[in-house]
Amino acid sequence: MADVEIEYCVPCGFLNRASDLAEALLSTFGEDVDRVSLVTGAHGVFEVRVDDAVVFDKESDEYDVDEITRRVRAEL
């Protein structure tokens, strides 16, 4: 079992994106993860981590729910 964290920038208004992604990950991996956590951040951050391994960072990756889901699956 794994922990997934979605850290998102509050001032940037990324809450909807983070909650949509959390729902997609829970729908796909609900029985394979211990938790999917939303972590508040600032300065434009939007990162997805699986057990501290960064699988998505908006600074270097294009946001795509399907691609993020594939990356999470690879870590699980």
C-alpha cells in the first residue's frame, strides 16, 4: 500500500484540479493506496508524490490526468 500526496498552490486556485485528480486516483486505485492527501502549498506548486517519489511536477510536466494515473500505477 502507498500514500499519494497532491500538493497544490492555494493562491493559484489549483484546488479544483487537485480534487479532480484525487477523485480520479481514488476511483482507479482505491484499494491499492492507503490514502490520497491534498497538501496546501504556494508559489505555483502542483506536485504528485507516491511515497515521497515525485511522479508529476507542473514545472517540468504537462498536466494530463491519464498520464499522471499511469505514472502513479508504475510506482504502485
